[in-house]
Amino acid sequence: MPIVERDDARLYYESSEAGPDADTVAFVGELGYAAWQWAWQHPAVDGPFEALVTDLRGSGRSETTASEFDVATLAADLDAVLSAHGAKRVHLVGAGLGGMAALEYARESGRVRSLALFGTALSGDEFDDGMLSVMGGRGPDSLAPCLSQEFFERQREVVAGIEKWRDDDAPEAVRDAQVAALRDYVCADPYEITVPALVCHGADDPAVPADAGRDLADALPRGEFRSVPGRHLAHVESSRVANDELLGFLES
């Protein structure tokens, strides 16, 4: 089990096997949630690419003793993981807070080749406090901002599986620190982030409006926007559509 020690954190990651010349696709998730949120994308990119998934500090199998941190810290965590793994050419896929960490890392690192961002915005002010609070709970109601009622009714077994996987999600104190990091974030000078960027957003996302995703895509020099059916975790709810967009983007 690969663990990277960094200051006040122990960072977990896992990767697939790939050829020596394969680029790495690294997944960085939304606040609170463990790596289960990428279960639909990880196998989709595995093969043509090396797939790497890491948990944010305090989520899943990553740990932290810090009571507060910021997005720059999370970007440094990502650098520590990718450096320890020896990744040279990386395509970052981020959701929410993980998307913000990906943005900051892409500004600083020459190893990043592209960005794919889901449910991400230029600043934490775009996120709805009430929806973030609901998402921090437990039980099916806590997933209502993330998945549509139709998905709940059509995919009952999947929702039940997600509920079990959520046992690995961040404890309340760490999640509060992650929310504070998101709230304090502002993407300064997005025109400096010049790698190709795909911005995907749930069409009915109540946690952060789709217009925030459009603004993000417009602010990035090589950004393009795609609407995906669903709510905040549209890459889970509409995984086929999201995967088609992601793979088409990566292969281009």
C-alpha cells in the first residue's frame, strides 16, 4: 500500500500497471469523499493510460493531524504523491476541492499536460453553504445534492454500495477543514494556467451552479465547457457521458 509521508500528513495512493511510455491520469476528489468517487472513471482510462487515485489528506486512507490547511497545501500533497510515484507526464482529473488543487498544481508544475475538472469553480464563494452542509451528513438524504432522484430510484443497488463506501469518508473535523480550504480559495490569474482544460459540470448541480463552470472554462486560455446530465457528482450519475468526454479529451 503506497503511503507518502509529508509533514503532518500520510498520503495514500494507488495506481494501475501500464507501459513505460504511458502518461499518468491522476484523480483528485471532492472534499469529504474517499476515492470511491472515481470508481467509474479509474477503469475507463486504465490501459491507454496509467490510472492513479489519491485520497485528500484526512479522507479515505490518507491521514492528517492538521486542524487547518489550504488549497496550496493540497497541491503540495499532490506533488509529493506524484514525485514519489515517479510520474513524468500527468493529466489531472479533479472534482470540487480536488479540482481546485489540480488548478493550483497545474500553475506550478511542468509535469501537468492537461486538466479535466468536474464541479469546480474559480472560487469557493460559488459553492452553496446549505448544500455543502447536507453533503457532510450521512444516509441517502446527504447524497441528494450529488445524485438525482431518478438515479436513486433507478440505481438502488449502486446507492446502497455508495453508502457502504462512505464509511471511509473524512471525519467531521477534517471535513470542516476541507470546507474551510475550499471557502478560502480564489484562483488568481487563471490565464497563467495554459494547459488544455476540459470543464465538465452537472447540468442540475445545486452545490455550485453550472454557470460557475462556464466562467471557469472561459477564464482558462485553453478551457472548454461540457454540460453533463446530473447533479454535483455527475461523473458518477452519468458516468458513460462523463467518461466519453474525458477519454475523448485525453486522446486528443
